[in-house]
Amino acid sequence: MGYARAHGVALRGAVGHLVDVQADVSPGLVGVTLVGRADSVLAEGRDRVRMAIINSELEWPATKRITVLLSPADLRKGGSHYDLS
């Protein structure tokens, strides 16, 4: 499988920084991994996104490895607004 890409914005004061969000679904150890200085609120986003997909009557890839990359890696990301991207 390929990967999906979306964009989000990290706000630091009044300055917005573009954040590239890439998701890859591939064979491997089952789970969801967040890469790129994600805080604990984003870790909770795994469950929010999974429930949104299931409640939309779409299939969650329960037998695959999901890796989500948030770049740039040097920018700290926090908040639930990344759930949409």
C-alpha cells in the first residue's frame, strides 16, 4: 500500500507553521505509531480517529501497522486539531 498525505497548522503565538501529516498502512506488527514530537494529546487522538472511522462505517485496518509522521520533526505538536488531517 502507499501512503496518504494531508496538511495541518501548528500555532505558536500568532505564527502558523505548516505541518505535513503522512500516514502509511503496511504489513508488520499491528499498532499505531506517531513519529515527530507528538505530545500526549495526540497519542489520545489514535482512539478518536479509530472511533470516527468505525462510526463512519469504514473499515479500520486491524491487521496492519499504521505509522503517522508529523513533520517537521523539530516543531513540537500538541492539541486535538491534528485529528482531522
